[in-house]
Amino acid sequence: EAGVAQSPRYKIIEKRQSVAFWCNPISGHATLYWYQQILGQGPKLLIQFQNNGVVDDSQLPKDRFSAERLKGVDSTLKIQPAKLEDSAVYLCASSLNLFADTQYFGPGTRLTVL
Amino acid sequence: AQSVSQHNHHVILSEAASLELGCNYSYGGTVNLFWYVQYPGQHLQLLLKYFSGDPLVKGIKGFEAEFIKSKFSFNLRKPSVQWSDTAEYFCAVRVGGFKTIFGAGTRLFVKA
């Protein structure tokens, strides 16, 4: 079974630039998560989708971050404009459904904002 | 606000030593509890989980964890660690049925 795919794996940008990350979940998984993991901290949930609907985006900084999952499969997370404090690993995860007992994580995208 | 605390940020053990990693959470309702592990160069993966029933749960690679409801704790244990257990361990709590909150993680280094 193919795992969660993410691209790019690494990205370096300057502050005020924009960046987008892509995630393709495990086939058949209805729930998709985006997490932000700052160095030395645990993953923090940014947004959670059930199919193409948003379940929770309470911790998403909506003035600069946006995410979509238009067809209920793959998803894009965008930051515009980026700030220095956005430097982090952005993890995508998926699960069979909202109440499934296991989330499957991708390799993450390491973002450095200079 | 809900939170998850992991007491040790870094732990260094020799092989065959016993391991216990502490995890406490703050949430008064029903929770599901997890330990995830990230081995060097690998993805985060599930180590074990507790949903209901026997509060002592067993996971992969000889790990176990005990849910103590009165203490809001879910500590991870292993009787004898191996060099291959070197990894970062994250405690996570699911609240409200579907929102998962992670602790800051504990980096374990096992000396061969």
C-alpha cells in the first residue's frame, strides 16, 4: 500500500514570498490533516478535512495560510506571505475516517524562511 | 485549553535499561490516547493506542503504556531498551472525538 506522499521535501524562501505544499493521502482515506511542527515541538494541527469539507481549522492563521482539498483526494497548503516564524516541517497525514484509530503520516516538507 | 505534557525532552539510556516516558494531559472528557514514534529518517508512526477497556495496552516492539484516568496520565514503558529504540516519542490525545493534540516529544538515545 502506498503511503502518504508530500512534495516538495525541502523548500527555502525569503520572507514575504509565497509557498505551496502538496499532499496525496493514502487511497480511500477520507480524512486528511495538515500539521505544523516547529523545531523542538510536537505537531500542531492546522487544518483537518473530511472528504472536501473542513472539520477543524481553528489553529490555521487564516490571514496568511490557506488550504484546499477540492476533489476530496489530494490537498494543497499555501502560505502567503511567509514570515520567519513559519519555518517548520509541514506534515500531512491521512486516516480512513474521522474516528479511525490511526493516522498515517507523510515524510513532511521542511520549510526554511530567510 | 487542552494540552499534553511530556516530562522529559531528552533521555539517554544504556541498552537493557528500563524505560518510562511520562505523559499527562489536561482534558476532562473522554479521550483516546496514543504514542507515536519517529525513528531517524522515517515518518511518524503509531506505536500503540488506548480507546477503552484494559488500561494497560501493548504495542509494537515490546512497548506498553498504562492509562491512569485519575492522574490523567498515559506513560510509556519498555522493560529493556535496545539501540534500535533510539527515536523521538510523541504522546497524543484525541479529544472531542476527532481532534488530536500532540505533546512536545521526548528524544530517546540508547547507547550500545
